Amino acid sequence: MRALLQRVTEAQVAVGGEVIGRSGPGLMILVCAMAGDDETRTAALAAKVAKLRIFPDEAGKMNRSIRDMGGSALVVSQFTLAADTRSGNRPGFSTAAPPAEGERLYEAFAAALRAEGIPTETGRFGADMAVSLTNDGPVTIWLEV
């Protein structure tokens, strides 16, 4: 599983002009299931996200997790995180999980994050989504398990 985390003051995702998910303050999480991923990796990624200390403490140091600060998450599927750009000018996506498997693991990741105690909303897998957010910091972290 791959994820790109952005610390946000707010974030939302809309489909067809209708807002279907929102978060903030907390994390905007773009997530991609890779070929060969399973529920073990999904749970490991959710646990890592819940414990990752990227929020400021009273001294302004990144020493608090999303759980510690009572934040929420917006999780959006993003198969383009699997982009292979090593050759040519057009990215390849053959390392991404097949769509049905990707959707299942995306939903499992969101459920695992909720099980970690993080209020979590989602986008819609495979939809043309409009995502907006306000970065906090900015802090952007790449995770892969």
C-alpha cells in the first residue's frame, strides 16, 4: 500500500458538484493499493498513519499523532501513486492493484483507520473527484508498507 499524507486544516472531496466527504483539522490521505497487497498491509498502513507524530505539540515540535490531537481523516483513492515514470514520457500503472482489488483494499484501509479510532470519511473509488484542501505547514509525508 502507498499513501501520501497531507496535514490539513480542512479538506473535502466532491463528485458531480456534491461534497461527499470532508475532514479537518487532520489528514488528507491519498491511497493506492499495489499489486500483491493484502489486508495485513492495509492494517499496517492504518496503524502507522494513526501513530505517526506529525502534528505540533505545545512547543511547536512534531510530536503528536492524529489520534493525540483528536483529528479526522479524508481518504481518497489515487491509483496514480503507482505511476512508473522511469522511461518514456507517459507513466505506466501496471504495478497498481486491479480495480476490484484496489477498491476492496481502499475500503479496508478506511475501515482499519476507523478501527484505530480516527474519524474517517472517503471519496468514491473510480469516480472523477474534485479534491480541495488547505495544507497545514505544509507537511506532506509519503508512506509505503
